[in-house]
Amino acid sequence: MDTRRGFLGRTGSALGATLSLPLALEPSFAASPDTSGDWPRETSFRFTGEMANFEAAQRALASLYDVERDFATFDAAYYGAMTLPVQASYRAYSQWVNRNNSLFLRNAAPGHPRDTELDCSRAAVAKLLGARTEEIALSGGGTEALYALIANYALLKAGDAVIYADVDYDEMQYACDYLEQSRGARIVRFSLPEPHTEANILAAYDRILKETPRAKLLLLTHLSNRNGLVPPVKAIIAMAKARDVDVILDSAQAVGHLPFTVADTGADFIGFSLHKWLAAPLGTGGIYIRKERLQDIAPWLGNRIHGPEDIRARIPTGTVDFAARLTIPRAIEVQDAIGLDAKYRHLVRLRDYWVEGVRDIAGLEIMLPQETGRFGAVTGFRLPGMKGPDDAKVAAKLFLDKYRLLLVAKAGLASGPVLRVTPALFNDSSELDRLVTAIRAERRMFL
């Protein structure tokens, strides 16, 4: 049986080599290509771990990863980390692309045309989201995807209003602000009332839409990277459409995290990451544009590589990490083997584990109400007395330096900064126990 570290060091393994890990894996995939330069061959992946039992699921999932354990890293909202099978595929594709270099990049590799192979990745993402392949374009991550949708929204006229909320991602707010500079739009910013119950959220969006008669575009975040809020997306989009307001849905934190399809959202325009919760290689993401709405997003800076009727014209064209994009179907296969519903339930269990361990601390604020459907793995909190943005940074540094716990200081909410905790599939309850112990020990640091 291979150890994880031993496997990672064996870069010259022949095609067909397999990895067997305790609890979680059946022999299932080719490790990396040999010197013959064959296209990487992968056998089917099977996850044999137990997901219903919390402790058994932790053991099974941990065996899929090789990550630094000296620190407990609670930042999956930034990067999800590849599983070992995905790492192996990425390494294999990297070697193959390097061996074939421009022959592949120029769409000329015999038997493996570049666009045909990349279309396999587009098709896999389309299936994951319940979309058509021609409605998906791959991008260099969620930020690039959403910039492309927002900056190139074609129906905006000078004087039209663009709305966003305090829970929306910084860079997507910047993209909306750019529409004011470049297109003469009027930017309308508002804050969601706390507590973030469904009733409060719907009332806030209904009010801002009524108060903004020239609203044309609304940025909506599927799962907030600030505090973890999952708003009632479909209801908000329906509310906006009833007023002829288009919605660009930021699903960077939702794909591979929340079970959903494009039909479940009602959205016509979605940007997303794949290197967060799907755990594909870094620098992978994409856009969805409902086919009937394609012309309402203009090509990227006049991009004509694929033609105006092709969604791929809406994304920057360049020499990207093709191996990363070729690996996307493998990441989806691993997720499918675990089961997205089971994965989501496990992530919520990890979140609830630490939240319940600190909920009784007087003055500590958990930023999300315990309301079904309003959160996944991500949750922000405030220590008693924590107020300014520097407080959050000081606290994050203390948890890292003193306790070897990586939490993230997040500003931007109208009510003030928070510390964000984002467990990943590789985290376990012993690490969460360390977190709970540290929070309880430092609960008076700002008092």
C-alpha cells in the first residue's frame, strides 16, 4: 500500500499505476504518463468511505488529501485543495501538455485536438450544473468570470441603476463601480439587515428594488465570502425579473458546495470558481449564460476568436493552464463518487460542530441565524468587544501565531468586521476542538 507522501514523490510512474488508501479509495486511477507520451488514461474512481457517520466520514475524507497538518487551515473559501486523485490527473496532464507543447496548443495534436478535449471539461461542468455545453465557458477562476459578465453586460444605458449589497464580494463590487465610470450607471449600495433571516433578506431586496425605479442590474451573491450567508436566491431573482432587472449571480462559493442546478436558481448569468469547493486545480472557473441571453453579454474586448455566437468569446483568450482545465472532469468525478448531497451535509456538520461549541459564550456573535438553508460551511463570528477592522486582523494573527489556526479577518459588512471560519473536507473534529478551545481562551481579548 502506498503512503500519500510516497505517492507524491513518484512522478515517473507508468500509466495504469494505482493508489490504494485506507477506507476511501479503491485502486482507481493512472498516476502519471510514462515516457511514451500517451494521453493520460484514468480508470473509474470509487469512494468507499462512510459518509453517514460523522467520525467515519472524517477518516475516509482525510485519506483523500495530503495537506499540512501542523496548522489547522480553515480557509476553504479561498482554495479547496486538490484530492490525491485530482493531483495525479493534473500532474499527468501537465506532463502530457508539456511533452506535446505547441502541437496541442495549436489544436494539432493527433487524436487529441485542444478544443475537443477542453469541450469534455465544458460538458462535465454543464452536466454538474444542469446546463447545456454551449452555455458554459471556462475561465481563470470566479473573479475573472464575474468581471467578464458584469463589465460586458450589454443592456445598460447611462442613468440605469446597478445594485449591490454589503455581503457581496469586494472585487465584484469594484466591477459594478466600474460601470459607473465607463457606462454612466448609477450605483446603489445597500446593507442587509441583521439577523439575516429569510424574511429580512426578502424584505430588504423588495424594498431596494421598489426604491430604485431605474434599476437594470443586480449583483447577487449565492454564498457570501464574508459571513457565509446563503440568501433565498430563486425568490430574489424572480423578484428582480418581475421588475425587468437582470441578475448576475456570483456562485464562486456555491459550485461544489451547495447542491443546485441553474434551473434551481432561475439565473440567466452565473460566474463561478472550480478551485474552491469542487477542488479542481488552481485557476479554474467558468461562466454560464442561458443560450437565449448570450447576446446580452458582449464579447470580451471585441474577442472574435470563437465568433459572436460562441460563449467562449465572452472570456479572455490566452495561453492558460490547459492541464488544469483538462483535470476538471476528474474533480467532478471524485465529487460525484462522494455525492454532492452527502458532501454538503458533512460540511454543515463541520460548521455546526464548532458553532455549537462556542455559542454559549456571552457577547460572542455568530453572524448567521440557525435557519435551514441560510448557510453551508462558511460562517463569520465576532469575539466579544471586537469592533474595528484592526481588531479582526489582530485576532486572526493571534490565532495563527499562538494556536496555529488559520482564520480570516473579513471587513465589508455594515455591522463591522468578522473572523471567518471555513472548514474543508480535510478538516476533522480534533482541529475544530482546537478552534473551540482557542476561542474560549481568547473570548475576553477585546474586553
